[in-house]
Amino acid sequence: LITALIRYFYHYTLLVLGSLSVNGFLLYYGSLIYFGFLIFFAYVIAAKNNIRLENSTINSLPEEGHGDIRCNWDIDLVGGNVTVNGSAYAVDTIDGDTITVQPPHEGASKILFPGDYSGLYESMSKEKDDIRVGDLVITENQTLGPVHITGNLTVEAKATVTLTGTVYVTGRIAVNNACFEGEENVVAEGNITISQGAIGAANIPLFTSVNGDITLQGTLVCAVVYAPNGIVTVSNVDYLFGAVGGDTVIVDKATIIYAQELQGRDDLPGGLLYTISYSYD
């Protein structure tokens, strides 16, 4: 059993304060700083590989002009009107017409992305020994978490889920015009689909698909999503308030607004100092 106190700090730094022990044997005492990942949620869109935008607008609120996007390969601006009301950064090329606050930045340096912390999230979801076997379907308002679901999670229309801890799902997640509230992590090993749902940006949880894809659709969506090994698709969304990260990000017929309140969120990568205590078997 490994027990540690971890603090997330700027640039996804891990700061361990106190002691680190394994089965009662002291391995480290004092302060240990691990400089890790750059702030990829400082951008509206961040992709490990490609970003593709079509008939879409990227902006920020409450102050416009900070709808920045960044990827570690190409940005393709194809078909129709594409407006990036911010800066566009690509390691390789930026193809197509766009409107930006600053000129497009080709040849940018790569940014680092968070690693695979699914094991940590799974452990955190079992803290209260709430393990649900089989699919869970939520049709009315309720609290949830920490909880481990060995199946799929579906949240039906008009239900509000108030998160009180980490939610880990071994299958897929479907949110159908419902709401999640609470600054917690919602993790699925499979695909995540969010079809509408509006809550305040200060309380948007972080949705992560470990191995699958994420699809966002609907008139109004508030979400912060990350698919490190998959494709994030934002399609036919009138307004998406939040931020998007993935291996590849595709945006078609959508308006994405970066809610600048996210910069003050202490539980997102690059957020302010945030402390969690966990045990990891």
C-alpha cells in the first residue's frame, strides 16, 4: 500500500509534502517536486495530434479574444467560415483561412499532456467501497460518488447529478440533456457522449475517456473533456462552454466559448494549488 499527499500546482506539477511510505516502510520524507505537464486546459482546444475546424467559431468570455487553440501537429481549417478569436499554435502547419487576434503560430513547440492516471482515479472511486455491478441508469436528481461502476452509466433527460467524489465507469457514459454539478473527476474506460446539459462553468466536472472517444452534441453543452487516446468530436453544437483536449479534436458547425473561470479551477491541469490524499494499492 502506497500512501502519499499530493498537491497539484502550476504546469501540472506534483508536489509531495511529508512522507511517502510502502507497507509502513519510509521511502521519502520532506518535500518532493515533480515538474510535469504544461497547462493544456489554458486553451479552448488542445490536441496531441490534429485539430480540424469547419464552419465554427472559437472565442472566450467574459473577455473576448482569448480563444486560443494548440496542437502538436497540424491545424486544418476547412470549408465554410472558421473564426478563431484568439491565437492558433501548431507544431507543423496551419492550413486554411481563419481570423485570429494574432497571426497563426506555425512551428510552435510541443506541449506535454497529462499521463494515464486512471489507476489513481479508479482507486479514488473505491474510497467509500461503493461498487455498483452492472449498468447504472439515473432518471432523477441524486448525489453520486465516490463510486465504481462495473458497467455503463446513463443519465437521462432533466436529471441533475451532484458529484460528491470521483466516478469511475468501466464501460461507457451517456448524458442525455442532463446536468452534472461538482468539481470532481468522471472517468470512463469507453466512449463518452454528452447531448446537452447546462451548468455554471465554475462547477463543471472533468470528463475523461481513458481509451475511447468523446462526442458532444446539442443546443447547449457545458463540459470540460479529455480523451488522451481518442477523438473528441464537437458537432452541431450552438454553444459549448468549457474546454476540449484529446488525441485528435474535430469541430463542425459549432461555437466553443472558453469560460475563463476555468483558469481559476484548482482541480484542472494547471489550476491553482489543490490537495488530495489517497491510498493506492
